[in-house]
Amino acid sequence: MSAERIDHAAKAREWNDAASGPVPSVNDASALAAIAQVHATLALVEQQRAGNLIAYVASAQEAAVSPEDFAWLEKVAGQIREALGLT
């Protein structure tokens, strides 16, 4: 399995376009649309996770009182940057 990040939003659009174009049968179009839906759902999950991480960091920063409390923030910040495609 590859560690490469998959752009699920782009994949959803790609598969949806394929389902909307000329396909051999209705069953093929349905299968392509189902694959598009899977990628769209995964894209939403990734965005929700990023939102949850941001909310978690925001609430944790209010409670942090020592430098050690901030050590994990850089790791989480990296995950947020990656989730938002900023790395």
C-alpha cells in the first residue's frame, strides 16, 4: 500500500464524469457513480477530520500551561497542513 495522498475530491469528479459520459450499459454507469460516491465520502471524511483537529488544537491551546503541553501541537499542525493540502 502506498503512503501517497489521494485527492478524493478530484477522484470523485473524475469517476462522476466517467459515469456521466458514454458507457456500455446502465449497470456500468451505476458502478462508476458508486465509485464516485465512495471517493466523495472519503473527501468529506478527510475534511471533517481536519476540522476536528483544528477544533482540538484550538481548545487545547486554551488549556496548555507548559512548553511540554505544546510539543504535540507541531505534530498535529503537520497533520492539519497535510489534510488541507498545504504541504
